Amino acid sequence: KIHCQIVKVASPDNIVLTGLLDMYAKCGEIKSAHRVFEELTLRNVVSWTSMIAGYVKNDLQGEGLALFNRMREESVSG
């Protein structure tokens, strides 16, 4: 619902979407977090680590490791 409101009100930028991703991940809404992650046009180290941490926090370590490896393949660094 929050996501829909943000999209309706404005065209959200990557900072807003990363915050939304982080909120979803922390609330256990990992599918929603993943959807926002895939929606990002420019992923940075914050968006990657928020998604990885969300997977781990929600007992999805395998997915977190896979995403970490993908991050390394894409040469993402802080």
C-alpha cells in the first residue's frame, strides 16, 4: 500500500526506492523488497546490502549468498 502511494504521488528516485526496499526487508516482506530491488534503475552498495541483509534476516541465507555473488560479479563496491 505504501509503495502504491509513493508511485501515485511522485516518480520515486533510487533513494526513495532503496528506503522502501529496506523497510520491506526489515518487516519480513521479502517478495516486495525483491520486487523493488529489481525495479531500481541504478543499484548501489546500500540497495544491494539492504536486500542481502533482508534475505539473511528472513532465514533465506542461500538467496542472500546468491545475491552477494551476483553483486561481486557486477563489481559493486562501496
